Amino acid sequence: MVKAPSFPPLRNGFTLVELLIVIAVIGVLAGGIIALVNPAAQFQKANDSKRKSDLAQIQRALEVYYQDNRKYPDAVDYKIKRLDDSTADWGEQWTPYMGNLPKDPRSPSKNYVYNATDSGQTYCIYASLDIGVDITLNTACFPSRASCGTDYKCNYGISSPNITP
């Protein structure tokens, strides 16, 4: 009589070594992807995009103000002066031109800076971008290097259509 060949018993699952190898490979791949994506830089880009959008929104409101009053609002401590002579802080209402003035996403450490010149015929608005090129500030708006917050220099600006920041 011929004896049937014997087979090793079937395994149900993976060994500990196999699981550790798979986890290590997944960890290396995840680390590489995170290094490529660089989440900190992505957050900085998002904040910079918000800052540029905020300044463009303020610029549109300033142009409507100019159409109504034939001059831009005065500046007090680099903030916009309301029609009732009070100062609109960043994040506060500036009616009827805007609901709330935008404020920097990293407020209070960073601020926007507004200045009007030439009897309200020109203005400049500046922000401090996290990632961006450094600009030369318009000396008509700021005789010296303006500060956009504690330890932050302004490096992005927009202005009234008749001057460049």
C-alpha cells in the first residue's frame, strides 16, 4: 500500500516578522510622502493666499469709498478711519463699505497696515507674507520700513490705482 504524501499544516495568518516588515515599508512610504507634501509650507501658502485675497477685498471697498467721498479714508495708527472719525480696527465692522475688515490669519502677531497720503488721494495696504518676495515699500506711504506686527516686516502691498507700492 502506498502512503499519501504529507503536506505541512496550513497557516492562518501572517508571522510577526512579516507584519513588522509591512509596517516598516508603509512607514517609510508615509514619511517620504509627508516630506514631499510639506504640510507646514502648504499652511503658509494658504495663509498667504488669504492675505492677498483680504487686501484685494479691502482695495475694492476703498474704491467704493472713494467714489462716494472723492477721497480715500484717513489712516490712524495704520488703520482705516471711519466716517464718524472713529478708527476701524482689523476684524471690526466698517459699514457701509464692508461687514468686517479682514484681519491677518495669524492675528494678533501679524497685522495689515493701511496708510493714506496726499490728502486722501492715494493709499497703500501692506501685509507680511510667510512665503513671498520682499518688496521695497513705497516711500510716499511709509518713509521707513513698516512693521506688520511683532518681528514681522511688510513684504506684500497693494495701492490705489494711481501709485504702485
